[in-house]
Amino acid sequence: MDLKSNEPFWLIKNGLISSYPSLKSDEKCDVLVIGGGITGSLIAHQMISDGYDTLLIDQREIGNGSTSATTSMLQYEIDIPLYELTEMIGEKGAVESYKACSDAIDMIEKLSGKIRSKAGFKRKKSLYFASKKKDAVWLKKEYEARKKAGFEVKWLTADQIVKQFEFENTHGGILSKQGASIDAFQFAHELLIHNAKKGLRIFDKTEMTDVEYQKGFNLVTVRSGHQIKAKKIIYCIGYESKELLKENFVNLKSTYATVSEIDKDKFKNISSTLVWNTDDPYLYMRTTDDGRILIGGGDEDFYDAEKRDALLNRKEKEILKSLKKIKPDYHFYTDFVWAGTFGETKDGLPYIGEHKKFRNSYFVLGFGGNGITFSVTGMEMASLFMKNKKHPLSRYFKFGR
């Protein structure tokens, strides 16, 4: 499956950070991580930290799937509002899911420091504004739910948003203290480089073609014909899990993004703020470390890569038209436009845990706008799974829920 198109900004910006050999021999390990994006790199880091002999494979170059197309906005907010999620799964599960994403941002900051990352982790606030007057009603309800749950939030009126961010035609919004941004493509590579020095074995352009479940281990065959004997497999294959798991557990979507030319002055008032709105699909934006503005949205159901890519020009115009509503006098000079594929679940939550058809295996599949933060939660969960322990969120993230 083609997960990205045209010129993803992070891939062009960073180039080929590192490259790894394909698998050319039979191997064995305690844990086989399948997927070399940000999720796989985080899970591999956890497995190495826990002392497991770990091997990672990816069918592409490392990080060249969805990780190269992500907008890398780190938010505690899940795509389903807290008050709605509470109605769906109960207050405890909803609040704990939101708090897990909040804690994940703190964990990424600590991990960035630990490996001396240069991926530009930056603490940011998050502005979630009502794009229509009717949206302000339920957005205030969401504000109250978050406030009750203990999150540091503030309600801003339309006038306050104009004064603080120079955005027009809004109808109030929630300003949250917790948020951040990072270059996830670079961070994934840094994590793998760090752990390769600690014994992690990494093979790219190595595609799994078959797996046999035997007593006490899995025998994985790759396209070259070589085999990996692994006690456990952890699948970190994101949206491509749709091809492996045939049930209808996630809807694939295409999302579009564009990055401007460098202009450090035009959007300096949101340089420390993530911005998104109540449109459906919602518009989102943030600045980059080098003074660009990154804007995304225009989500569509995914059918195939050709149809997705054919919409690039139209979607760019739609996104910039939405920008004009809140910044009428600003002219956006496009440098990069691309599309990526992501998954949308019915409750906005990930799928992390076991699947009845895959023995000796776990899945860490972070979906929606919180793929990265869910993956960090997946580190803790996978660590517990390997020790035959339970995690409080397992019941909310499990298959068949």
C-alpha cells in the first residue's frame, strides 16, 4: 500500500538519514518488531530497554511510510471529544485515555533528552476553536469536561482569539497548556540509531510473506526466503494492518498537507501553539522549526493511491481557502504539498494488544490524530504484555471491543 505521495516535507528536509541492509541470513530473536516507522522505533526502544534480544524489519526504507507524511503534532486531545468519548465508553476509560496521551507527551520529552535528540521537540499550547457559531455550544461542553477531568484549559472568546492569535471569524475556543511538536521522521531514525548501538538488529527492504506459529515461537519467512525464529512478534504496521486483518476495525482516510515557504514573521504568534478547529474534516496547523507554516486537512475516504493523489491540487486550494477565512490578508506561498493515509476508528482509540488469529503476537496500532502519543502508551503496554501483566487501558484498546 502506498501510504504517502508527492513530496512529504520531512522526507525532503531530512534526506536519507540512515540506511540498513536487507535480511540475507536466517536469524532468531526474543522479539521481532515489524514496522520501522515511529511506532516500531518506540517499541523497539522499549524492548531493548527491557533487555530483550530484538530484531526489526520494514518492507521499505526506514520511516518511509506514514511517518514521513505525518504532521507530528503531539496532542493529548483525541479526535473524539472527551464528553462524547465518555458517553461511548464511560468516564473512567475516556479520561484515562486522554491522560495517557498527555503523559505520552511528557515521556517523549524525556526520551528526546535521554537520546540527545535533534528532532526539534518543542512544548506548545493547543488552540481548538469553533469555526461555526453552532459549534461553540458543544465546544463549551467539551471545555467543561476537560476542566472537570483536571486538564489545564482556558476558554477564549472570539475577541480574545483575535487579540492573541490574529484569527478572524472564530466563535471562541479552548486553549490547552499541554501540547508539543517534533520531527517524527528524524526522531524515529534517532531512536533506531541509539538502539542499534545497544544491540538492536535492523533490516529494511525486508517484507514478511508468511508466519508459522509453532510451540514457543513464531517462524517468519521474508520475501528473500530467509526465516526469523522469534519468541514474540509485535506488529507496528499502522494502517497497513488493514491488509493483514480482514475485519472492519478501522476506516482508511486520506489527509492532505501543505507547507509554506520560510516566513518567520507572519505566524510568529502561533510559533508556540498547535491550532485546529471544529470543521469536519478539521483544519489543523502549526509552525516548523525553520519558520514555515504547516497546514493540513481535507480528509477523504481512501480508495487507492492514484485517486488520492489526483486530488492534491484541489485539496491544496480547499485548505488555503479555509486559511483565508481566519487570515484574510495573508498570502500563503506553497513549498510542499503531499497526502498521507491514516486510520479512523469508531471511538478514536487505538488497537493495542493481542488478536485471536495471531498467536505469540501483539499489535500496537495508533490511529487518528494521536498515532504518536498512542504509540508511546503502547510502549508501556507492550512491556507489561511481555511480562504477562495487564494494563488498565487494555479493555478500551482491545480488538473486538
